[in-house]
Amino acid sequence: MKRAAALAAALTIAPPASAQALRCAVPRDVPDATGTEQGVRRIVPVSGYTLALSWSPGFCRQSGRRSRFQCGGGNRFGFVLHGLWPDGRGRQWPQYCAPAPRIPRAVVRQTLCAMPSPQLQWHQYARHGSCSGLDPAAYFARARSLYAQLRYPDMEALSRDPGLTAGRFAVAFARANPGVNAASIRIEAGRDGWLDEVRLCLDTAFRPRACPSHLRGIAASARLKIWRRP
């Protein structure tokens, strides 16, 4: 409990958003983020949150041409922030709770080395952040703070482990983060077994919690492969 409380306290501190990027150069001209997406509005009580982290080398392996900032040029990313998602108390989650405003370019710029796409930033706020009770600046500040405090296992070594499973990876991830245990982690992978995402379950105070049973990832026994960074 003391370790969990210490982690929760640390997560309230917001270090630079680029903390998890090996190399990230923000362009001089960054636009506001906006969109016209209108999904199905769903208002349900919030029971906790999911912090979703994408493994960028795996994403760029499949989608590099569609994301030049993240996958091209001189930038290099490891895990990037996919989103901070409010969870419901059952299989439904809140979404599109209110019309999403334009996200100011200052917020986009601050977030770009954590979530390297203005379009994704707007989508994440429209679908999830609008249900958090926070405006865009506060929502992304919270998401960046949670993201920046995480530490990671030796991804190079894990990528070379022929016997790696999702369960072993979750244990390695938890060991790198005091206050987190494997029950708080869900792993997502493609049908080919390559790592896509790590999802960390949090309570309403943004402290790690055991993931609800309906929040499924791949089985702990499933073999896992990790696409290495170039």
C-alpha cells in the first residue's frame, strides 16, 4: 500500500512530456487540433481509468507512411501515449459526453512528444477526455503526468527472448514500476503475436488497481513478440 501511495503521489508531478521519447523534435509550426467526429454519446458512472500505451516501433512497422512525425525523420519513440480512458462499472464505458472544443496549439505542442499526432489528441479528447470532467489542458496534463512517471523493462532484451509470454512481460513491466503489479496490466497484441499496447488499470484517484475481469487482453500464456526499434 505504501508503494502504491508513493507511486500515486509521484504521478501528480508532471515532468517534461518528452521524457519517454528517445528523440523528439517538435515542429516550429504546430496547429490547433480540431475535428468533426461525432460518436454515440454514452453517459455512465466512471469507476476508474485505463492508461493505454502503444509500442511505437510496432505501430510504425505497419503504419509508418501514415504518420511521418512519429515514424519518419529524426524522431525515435518507444512507448507513446494512446490515451487516458474513463472506465464504466460494467462492460460499457462513457464516451462522447460533450462536444469537444478546439485544442489550443500550446496544449498540442506540450503533448506531441507523448502523443505524437494532433488528430489523435483531438479524437482522444472528443471520445474520452470529454467524460473526464477536465478541460483539454487539464486532461492532457494529467495524461502526460501519468505517462511520464512510468518506467520500462529492457525492451531490447525482452525482444530477444524466444520464450516471452504476455504474462512474463506484464511481470517485467510491473517490476520496473514500484506500486504496480501484473494484475494491473493488460497486454494487447495482433493476431501475429507482435506487441501492440500495454494498458494500465487505474482507480478514480489514478492509482494502480487490479484490472476488472471484463477488461481483457491476450492470455498470460500467449507468446509475445516485440518489434525492435531501428
